[in-house]
Amino acid sequence: MKILRVGIAGYGVVGKKRKKFIDKNERLNIVAISDITFQKKIVKRKDIYFLKDYKLLFDYNLDAVFIC
């Protein structure tokens, strides 16, 4: 079973709901989340990169990106 590496662009109400769904799915692994409200350009917490600029998502070899 292949585990897909995914990212989330936008971490408001919809992005947070999407993360909860992804966390419950064993075939999906969140690698990076971006949102313009994050204070720093790149921060890593619990194996997830939090990015200030959505363009940085393309640096993480993702299989899919959820636009929220």
C-alpha cells in the first residue's frame, strides 16, 4: 500500500478540518502545511513543515496538495 505525501495550502477553518480528515486516513501522510499567517518562513514540528509561502510546498516532493 502506497502512502501519499500530501500538503495543505491554507490553514484556516477548512484547512484545519482537512488536516483532521487526513490524520485519520492511514494512506495519507501530511508533509507540509502553508499559510500566510504563520510567523516564520519555515518551522518543523512533529514531522510536519509549516511554511509561510505556499510556493515552498513544491520543494517537498508531494503527491497531492489540498487547496483550502
